[in-house]
Amino acid sequence: MFTTALVALVSAVAPLLCQSSVIAASAAAAMDPSTIRAALFEPRFGRVWSWHLLIALLLVLACIDRQDNRQAVVLILSLMLLAGLALIGHAAMGVGAARTAHEINQIVHLLAAGVWLGGLMPVGWLLRQGLATGGDAELAFARDSVIARKWATPRSPCWPSRGRLTAWS
């Protein structure tokens, strides 16, 4: 988990450096502290990205901790990182209620996709367990499909709400 959190932190720093070079119109200025400060605190991107960097750093610190109760903290911070991506990019280009609707729509989309993608790992584990025990992978999956339904159910209501938000905005 620590390595993944470290990758998240590095991938949060890289766009900041790119944005700094765009603001200064010079690749050499990407590492200039005053340009980085301007990129972090002047445009809307910077204010949102400041929070993103803080959350990524907190995620790394949470992954260093070896306590059993850290999983909830890691999950919440990971979801916040994923949802924060909706506040920059194409969803944030509008103004007023339209921008808010696009951002909410994008947050729902990113979280649903994240839950779906994260659910693939347990499904793969279940299939591999079925094969490792000499059984049929499909039977193993069917036997443990309660787990699969448990992970699929929370994301199911996201799809209709995304459609309504997209149609409204």
C-alpha cells in the first residue's frame, strides 16, 4: 500500500510542475519556487491541487502507519483523491450551476469507476482460489458471489444519477 500511496503523491506533484511551466511559459521555470507558488495559489487549479497534494501526503503518512485500523483512513483518503480529480479538468470548465453539476457528475463517475475497478481484484482472487483448490473457477465464483454482489450493489445506483446529472447540465 505504501508504494501505491507514494506513486499517488508523485503523480500529484508532476502535474503541478507541468502547470508551473505552462504559467511561466518556460520548462526551466517548472522548478522555480516563485512559479510553483503562483501555480498553487493563484488559479483555481492551484487551490484545488493544494488540497490534492495535502491529501496525497496524508495518504502516504497513513500507509506508513502499521496499525490495523488504518484501512478506513486509507480508503477515505483514496476516495478523496479520486473525487478531487473531478474538480479540475473538463468538468470544471463551466460556471455556476452547470459547473457544479458537471463536477458532481464527474465525482460520481470517478467513484463508481474506482469501486468497480477495485472490485476486480477480489473477483480475481476468488477465481484463483477456486482454481487453486482444484475446483471449477465458475463454481468458486458462484459460491462466493455474495461477496461480489456486496461490492457491486453500492455502485449500481450511481449510473442512473449520472445520466440525470448529465441531462440536466
